Amino acid sequence: MQISELKEIGPKTAKIFESSKIFTTDDLICYYPFRYDVIKRSNIEELLDNDKIIIDGLVETRASVFFFNKKMNKMTFKFNTGKYLLNVSIFNRGYLKSKIVPGVVLTLIGKFDKKHNTIIASEIRFSCLKNIPTIEPIYHQIGGITSKEISTYINRINDFNVVEYIPEYLKEKYKLIDKKEAILKIHNPKNYNELKEALAYLKYEELFLFMLKMNSLKLNKKNKIGLKRNVDYNKVLEFINKLPFKLTVDQQKCVDNIFNDLNSETRMNRLVQGDVGSGKTIVAIIALYINYLSGYQGALMAPTEVLSYQHLSNLKNIFKNYNINIEVLTGSLKQKEKKDIYKRLQNKEIDIIIGTHALFSDEVTYNNLGLVITDEQHRFGVNQRSNLKNKGITPDILYLSATPIPRTYALTIYGDMDVSSIKTMPSGRKEIITMLKKNSEIKDVLKLMYEEIKLKHQIYVISPLIEESDKIDLEKIKELEDKMNSAFGKICKIGVMHGKMTKEEKDKVMDEFKNGDTKILISTTVIEVGVDVKNATMIVIFDSYRFGLSQLHQLRGRVGRNDIQSYCILISDKDKTRLDVMTKTCDGFKISEEDFKLRGSGDIFGVRQSGDMNFKIADFKTDYNILLRAREDTLDILNNSLDNYPNLVKILNDSCNLD
């Protein structure tokens, strides 16, 4: 059934779902929760000030509503739990006033202000706790469609189709329930055991299919015939020797690996992983030069337009004495400019093209594309491989990843690739000093920030994304903006950037920061990838416990991009043991190892940090043991009995074998 046919989903809502590739009710039922809330009555005697509270009872007095700041309002009333008479405040729910009358049964969720005997409510439910599920699924929002709305739509689906991929003997071996039962239980678990059963099936299935594809690619790799090249290594050495800096030992090893790959008869499929600032970009540039010497076009795919133009500037600077034509292709170019680039690419008037995923849209035709370099976030999926095949192109492929992971994990996760690692850092870089501060120490943090501003340096201030609510995200940003303006508004310009801004607004804010006009940039993690502002010497990360260690390390890498001493300040009242790792090392590989150890098997009721493979429900770090089992099981099937499982043959034909 099409998503638009589901009750109460109008054309606008259907379009939002479709933009996220949810076209049918079968697609929607496979949109899984990313975490769960445990709904149980709080014991008020055990609560500390500002603790979360969940309590039911009766409305004692009629509600009063106060209006302020034009569109804002605050509703207050008294609430009787049977044992306590509490004050209740809730913002922007004035429209409920007529329903909040004495005797009405409510469940309130919010924070408990113990000093004033008040519940600062975030949610009101018109029922008692016994009528509310004890384990409640929480979904990532989709374009403004809230978690509760998604849950309501999913619960309206009466029937759906599933394809069982896991062979019966493996379901019996691991005591897995059927897929349909697992999907029903993942959305509405009655208890912890039901949730465990659903997760066991769905995680294994996702990792089983992932490893089936990885192992299939690995087994077929020997048959991949590469492009014919015959490049003189002396010319490459000559280029390297003219660089304004000396390559590190690891960079040189990577270059040698790539040179050998490009000159071999087998198609290159290599991952270069290296720490933030380790010099992966120059390795990529040398790879593009080797490709240019062999007479082929090269493409460099970046995750953002900002990074595309940054790469353009770097490449033009390094190739300024070479007759190499370099262009950029992004979505913001005018149609006339795009058509001109399409034509020049087809006529081989462009040697290197830089851009976002638009590089592989239907309109683009290459003359003889020989090398594609892409950020690991944009690993080629089915569509890109299909597009290249349809154009008759089989280029060598190089991936860059700034999220180093231990080699044992890399060989499993990236089983279809060869892996090169850059561990040595370029000379002249100072180690970033990282400090862990409590919220009560904010004055010390502001003093440290002031010292950097006096030196005419720039600062990032990071507010974490809170997945359940765009509104809370914006409130957090506004709160930080007020705090920074209060401290520094009179002495420097402060910029703000968040996900709700248009591209033009983000570009303007970012340009002002890069140009040095803005000294403090308050941002969500939109600055995590690729931004390179050499004068930025401090990053302050609020609520740092919300981030994984590897993500914190990525954010930290936005500073320390020159020879000036730089600082990272983590602000958190929670998770000190884990965050302490960041203060002891700047080695991304060590941090990655610790991330694996500390996260262990994970907590299914906590926020699941998404792995960089973008699984729906599994996480290759927390579910690594399941991944290992799936690897062995899929290898056994591929080597012995694939033809017995037509559903698996079909899924491989639809994906892995496209290139």
C-alpha cells in the first residue's frame, strides 16, 4: 500500500516521507526506533533537583495561562498525586487550558524542581500510567514529522509484506524468531524479553546481509580487471620532491600502495584511513596526478559544497605550475555553468573535477574517467555503481576516512577493500590540549576563551543535536548565543549556524568566520566535516557526554590546523571516565580502540550512536560479535550453497554485482 493511502496522511506528509525514501507502508514498518524510553512512575522521595519525573494524578485547580514574547505562553496549575500537591508549569501548551480542569487524570513527564515543589513539564498525557506502554519507542524525526506521529502511523498498518533472508538452519542455530514477529515487537515490545528477541533477529539480519555483500565483493575482487596504465615512477617522485613539505613515512607508503594499484591489472578499491590532519588530502592529490599522467580524468567527491571549494583552492595551488584543468561541479551552480562543465568534461577539456554526489548524476558524461576519490561517508552505493556501469566506466576507486578504526575491525567492515593507514602526523603540528570541565566551571571556560580572543584567534562553540526535537535544538543554540553575547558581545562578532538554516545562510555565516570577521561560531555538528579555518584555536563542546569519542575527536580536529597551540574544552557533568580518554591522547587510533572497549555491548535503552556504515538498527561496534558470526555464516553460504537461496541471489544481483 502506498504511504499516501494510510489514514490521515495527506499529500504534504506523504511527500516528506517519500523524500526519505519511504514510499509504501512496507517501507514505513521497516523504519525502526533508534532508542526506547522506559515509562514508570517516579518515586518523589528519591528524586534530586532537576531529575526527570514521570508521575500520574488528578488536576487540583483550573489552569492559568500567561502570555509573553508575542507567541510564547506559560500554563500553570496544581496537581494532586494522592500523596503530594505539586505545582505544574508547562510552556506553549495554552491551547490545552480548557481540558485542564479539576478531577482530570493526567500523566506528566518533565523535570522536578525540588526547591519549589514544581514539575516543569515537557509533556502532558490524558491518561493514567497503567494505560501507557512501559517501553516506548522513540523514532528519528523525518522532516518535522515527530516521533509520536511516526509511531501513530506505524500502528495503523494492519498488514505488511516481508522477505525472509536468513536461512531456516541459521534461525534455528541462533534461536531467532520470524521476521514478521520481530518487526511487530520492535515497534511495540510488551517487555524487555520481547525487545531482546526483536533486536536479536533484526540486528543479525542487517549484519548478515551486509557481510553477504562484503564477502561477495571480496571473493569477486580477483576478477575485477583494472585500467591499463604505464606511469613512470620517477615523474611521481619529481612531483613529490617539488612539494613545499616532506611526506611522512606513512604518507609515502600510501602513495606507493596507490601507485602499485593503479599500475596493476586489478581494479583498485582502497581505503586510506588517517587521523584528523594526518595528510590524507595530499595523498589523494598525488593519486590524481598519477591518474593524470596515465591520460585519464579524475573525480574527487566531497561531502559538502564548502569542502568542494576548499579542495578546489588546494588543488589549484599545488598544480599551479602544471597544465592541469580543474573545475568544480555543485548543485548551487547556475544551469548555464553546469551545461558548460558537462560539455567540457565530455570533450576531455577538464582533467580533474571536484564536487558533491552531483558528479555522478545522469547529466554527467565523462570522456575517460580513470579514478574516483570519495570521502568514506559517500561510499559508492548501488545507484552510483549502476550509473557508472551504465556509462561504460570502471574507474579505480579510492576512499578517504578521517575516522580511523582498529585494523582488525577495518578488515571486517571494509572486507571488500585494501586498507592503508596514516598514523604519523606532519611535522610542525602541536598536540591539542584537551580539558574536561563541569558546567559549574563555566567562568573558567569563559576566561580561557577571552585569552584566545585577545590573541585575535577564533573559537568554535558546539551545541549537540538532540534527535527528538528540532525545537530543543534551536532553544539550546539560542541559550548558548545569549550566554556568549553576554560574555563577549561587546568585544567581538558572534555567528550562529544550525541545520534549519538555508544553504545561503550557512555559507554567509561560514564565509564570515573563514574571513575572520566572526570570532566565535556557535554551531551544531554541521561543522564536523571538512571545515578548515587555520586561525581557529579553540573548540568548546557543551554536553559532550552526548557524543561518541570518535565524533568528539573529529570535532576536535577542526582546531590545531597550524603551528599555534590549540585547545579543546569538553563541558559535561556526566560520563567523566569515558571523556577522560580525550584528555589523555590525541591519537585517533587509540581513541577508536577505547571507543570500542568502553561502549561494550551498549545499552538498548540509551541513545544508540550510529555507526558510520549507517545501519538501521545494528552498530558494527557494539554488535561486533554478531558481525563476526554473520561473516562466517555468509562465507559458508557463498562458498557452498548460494544457489539454494534465491532471495540472497537476487539481493546480490541487485547490489554487489552492479560494478
